[in-house]
Amino acid sequence: MPAIEVWFSVGSTYSYLTISRLPAIERQTGIAFDWRPFSVREIMREMDNIPFATKPAKAAYMWRDIARRAERLGLHAHLPAPYPLEGFDLANRVAIVAADEGWCADYAQATYRTWFEKGHPAGAEPNLTASLTAAGQNPARVLKKAESAETEEAYRAATDEARARGIFGAPTFAVGEELFWGDDRLEDALDWHRHGALRKG
Amino acid sequence: MPAIEVWFSVGSTYSYLTISRLPAIERQTGIAFDWRPFSVREIMREMDNIPFATKPAKAAYMWRDIARRAERLGLHAHLPAPYPLEGFDLANRVAIVAADEGWCADYAQATYRTWFEKGHPAGAEPNLTASLTAAGQNPARVLKKAESAETEEAYRAATDEARARGIFGAPTFAVGEELFWGDDRLEDALDWHRHGALRKG
């Protein structure tokens, strides 16, 4: 079976739910997930999409919605988490390295848990060292590679590919050309991957 | 059991899915739904929230997402439907009258089906006459009442109440003070109504 691509940015709030539940889904279904970090922030800026900063009611709702769903998943989130991330781009350049080297799921889990459960923002210390260590990596090596021109170029290319494919939010699950936006569309993506349609409920 | 309030605006695209599936859910669960029309457009304008006009990728995605989900529900939508509605406020003033008189579910279904399945925008002719007739009402009587100062005031009061309660999008399901935004949160609202929590999946 081809993989489902998971286009995500460390910094997206709802991706906490996705990243926390994907490993179990991968085990249960045998579907492979292909981690595709990109800059959703750059694409949202181009769309003039400011999701929460000027929308306090929407922001308050978002945290409550995530809290209810995190509780259902048995997660121990302390919300609201620090937001938005100052270290957004570094957090995602590290993800680019991680995806290239094959340990992106471990990094994504560790950095989101440190951010959402311990309150240390992703893309900054002490989160970076803690999550890279948890993923079995040498932080100094990875951070040097994350800050390289090669990684910057790969990050930009991934964002260009996302834009060209019509991706405008994170997480987005891609099953071939079919896009499913949001943690709450993961089940639809799984349906589509299996049946080429949404299963009738 | 207390009712679940359904805060909605005729004009919201995803409300087509909600309005189409609520009657069956009402029959299956015995839960009563309390129809609360308001102007989501006014609240979105205050938040400077322009959902789709400047965001072609997001708009294209939305129609595809609705199409997939409409197909799952067995609906026969012709998408994209005309959007946004020029007759937004009139469509919702009619809904205010309908909710007050107790035939809002019938009107909402009829006006959305005429809009999404036949391509005639809600809040304008021939949709108004067709959907009011389908709801068993005299169009001239209802339109006169919809355009009255009393209805205008009730519409404004409903929008003020929505804003005060933290509602910023449609549909929003309210279970007491707990809000659930979006057609895709209807199941969460049903869980909350029954258990005071989201059921573990």
C-alpha cells in the first residue's frame, strides 16, 4: 500500500493530537505515514490568514476543543500551551532533517509533548535538546545540520511543493491527489486510502 | 433531557451537512435540537475573518471536502453552490420567524436543498417561495413578518447573544456552556450531551 503523506508544521496546535495518535494508528492499520514538514506559516501569511491572534473567542474555543479531545486520547496536556512559537522555523528545519534521516515521528512526538505537556516551546531550548535526545540524536550535530543552507533549501522546496499541491493548513493528509485537512479528517483519509471513498457511517 | 442548541446561519456552507443529517439524528437519539439562527457574517466581519474569498486553495478544498461528505450522506449536491449569498440577511430573518413559529427545521432543509442541489441561492427567489411553500407556509405572510422591525430586532438580539456566549462560527452546537463548532463536532456535542465528556474511541 502506498503511504499517506502527513504534511505538518511543528507549531500547528491541532497537530499535537495527530502526532500523538499516529503511531498507534500505524501499528493498528499497517499503513505507513510519510512525514512531510513544511512552513504552514509562510502559506498562511501569503493567504493573509491570521488564525487566532485577533480572534480571542476563536482562540479560547480552540484550546477547549483540543483539551476535550486530548483528554479523550488519554493525553496529559497543560493548556493553553505557549503560542505562537518564536522558534517555528528552527523547529521545522529540525523536522526536515529528521524526516530525511528517518526519525521524524520520534522527534515530532517528543517536541510536541515537551511543548504541550511541560510548557517548553518547540524550536527553542530546553525543548530542542530534550526532544532530540529523546529521539536518540546528538543535538549539536542535528542543530548544525538544521541550520545549513541545504536544509533551508529543502524546507523551502517542501513549502513550495505544498503550495503547488493546494495545501494551505496543517496537518494535511494526502492520499494521492486527495487532500484531507485537519486532525479531524484523519479518519476520512484512512477511509479514502482503503476504499477510495468515505465509508458510510 | 435539555435540548442541544444549534446556532446556525443560512449561508454557512458546512451547515448543509448538519441540516441534512439532524432530523435522522433527532429521531434516532430522542435529543431535541433548538434552532438558533443568528448572523455569523456579522461576527466574522468583526473578527476580520474572510474565510474563502481571498483563499482559492482553501475554497477549492472546502467544496471537495463537502462533496465527499455529502456523498457519504447520500445527498445529491451540485457543487460548488453559489457563494456567498447576496440574500444572507433575509434568509436568516426568515429563519428567525421560522424558529419562533416552530418550523425552522423544515425551512432550513428546504432552503439548503434548493440552494445546494438545485443551484438557487437561499434568501432570494425562487428559493424563498419554494422553500417556504415546502415548509407549509404562506410566502407573502412570512416575508412580511421577516422584514418587520420586530424580526430585525430578534435577529440582532440573537447575534448579540451568540457573541456574548463566545460563538464565532456556524454551525455551533451548545450543550449548556460547552460549545462545539462545525458540522464535524456534532458527534462530540452528542457525546457531551449524554456523558459530559467525549467518549473514548
